[in-house]
Amino acid sequence: MENTEKKKNHNKTAGLIALLVAAVIAIALFGFSCVSGLTPIGWSGGVESNGVLYVGSLEGRLVTIDLIDESRQWAEPLKYPEQSGLFGCSAASACGGGTSRVPVYATPAVSGNLCYIAGYNGKIYAYNTTNLATRWIFPREGYLEALVGGMVIEQGKLYIGCSDGVIYALNSETGDILYQYKTEDKIWGTPTLADNTLYIGSFDKNLYALDADDLTLKWTFTAEGSIFTKPLVENGTVYIGSFDRYLYALNAIDGTLKWKYMADNWFWSQPVIVDGTLYAGCLDGFVYVLDPATGTEVAQPVNLKSALASTPVIYENYIIFAVHEGFVYKIDLDTLEPLLIASFESTLDGPLTLHEGVVYLQTNDAVLQRIDTSTGALLPPIYLTTQ
């Protein structure tokens, strides 16, 4: 069911400001591959495995942090090819204002004794989790186009989308290519795997549902704008945001539309469902509270007054959001009252990681910040640089 009336007390000026914020975030996140000298900013969220947090740093490295003693290890820095011209920029500058670092946008993935990371240089790296020795690199020769989205690993296969518009399935132990599927435009989003189906969006405005066994096409759904959001799949429904300002609910079996809901800006981050209610953060600064079955509002949107680009995390009876202006809020799921628990001078557009009641987020000064979600106390930060 489409939301056809304004339920928010916005004016046209606020809408224009929200769209401008969206454009600014897009430039800050990706720089559009060095167009007009813009610089992409790379960061990732963290993934925890066996008491160790794995995160991609602004130096272009995989960093591990032991969450007990806070000891760290750094992998070798990712590299650009020696030739110039990669992604429309000089390899010497690496689109990084005179640095050679490789931005890492995607959160690492861990499976077994390997940790995987995708670089903006068009390479995927698999490291041994014990010593960060390189196990394999894909492709072995040459480079793909820029890798922005994350990956998913299941049953010995690694799935990832690329700026060349191709979805790749690799052998996760060897890095050998198994299958691939070509879309019509670049892919910046992270796929979701559910019931042996891989769901992933493309800048060609399509959401693709592919058979996880061989990447054959099951169905597509065409939105009115590009799709960047990681799909949420729950109870036979796929929830996906688009740059057309709609949040869509689709039948997971055949891709038919169940409902769509329009906001005042893009749905950039993945929504979440808690206790039968869907919460969707939007770049217009609102968290929308919807019935996941019908798309109708079950409560007034929560106004956090700044763009929401990062996917939230759930802790106890709270949903925790970071907003672009540098604030972190927790929203009480009973009252929907937001409580400010932390603020930073840095903008916050990257993913949040939750482990044992502590939220981890990387700020743009290459520092891993930590927040005690119960008290709101800032714990001592962890520096991700080697110096």
C-alpha cells in the first residue's frame, strides 16, 4: 500500500535541504570515482568472531583487535596497480589527495579461519585469522573495478557485487571464480542470502533474486531509482530502499510488490524489524515506524534531525542510530523517545557494530570509538593506525 498523504510536518525548504544533504553524503562517501578531483572516504564497520573484532582501516588495512586485551594486528596495506588511470584517477594519488591508501568501504567477513576484505582498488583479499597472512587474492592478475559493497559467505561460496555491474561467486577457500551474473550498471550494495536465494540491488534500478547455487536469475523487481540498500529478508518478504525515496516490500518468491512507502529522501540504510514492527532510517532525518505487513505507520516518525545513512543495531529494549552530524541516539522501543548517548566532531555515516553491550563505530580520523549502551559512557578509543 502506497503512502499517498503527507504525515510529517515538513515544508518544501526542509525537503530541499534533505536532498542537498543526500548529495553531500553521496560525495563524501564515494566521491564518484574521483570525478572533478573529489576524494572518496573509506571506512568499514567491524565484525566480531571469537572475541576478535575485524575492521577495515582508513590506512587501507585489515586490523584485528582482541576485545579482551585490546592488542592489535595489521595486515599489509592494500595497493593500487602501478599504472595510472585506475577508476579515472592517478595511481600515484589514488584519489586520496596525494596518498596511496586504498579506501575500504565494506565491512570484513569472517568464515572459519579466514577473514575477507574488499578494496576500492578492485581486489578481494583472504587472510588467515591467526596471523593475517594472505591466503589468496582475487583476481590474481589485474584488477576489477571498484569494490564498495560487502560480501556474504555461505557453504564455501563468497558472493559480492562490483562496480563493473557483475555479481561474483567465488570459492571461499581458494578464491577461484565459480559463477558470475552481469547487471546493467554498477553495484555498490551488499547482498543478502536467504533460502538459497541471493538478493542484491544495482544502479540499474533493479533488485535481483539469484539462485545461490549457480547465480541463475529467479526474478527482478524494477524500482524508480538506483538501489544501494542491503536487502532485509524476513517472513517471506524482501524490504529494500531506493534512491527514488521509496521503501519497498516485495514477495520473496516472485518479486511482486506488496507495498511501498515514500519519504522525503533516500532510504540508504537497511531497515530492521523488532517485535513485529519495522524501523527504517532515512536521509531526511526521520526513523519511520511501520507495520511490516502493510507499510502503514503505526507511530509518528522519530525525528533525529540529521541524515541517517548507517544501519542501526538493537540492544535490549533500544534501537541505536548514528546520524550524519555526529550524534548517536538510542530510541526506547516502548516510548519511541530518543536519548542522545554520544556526540563526536566527526560525521557518522559508517556502520555500527554491537558486541556485549558496547557499540563500536569508526570515525573519519581512523579511530574506533566505543560507547557503553547502558550508561552512554564513552570508553577509551582504539586507534587503528600503525603509528
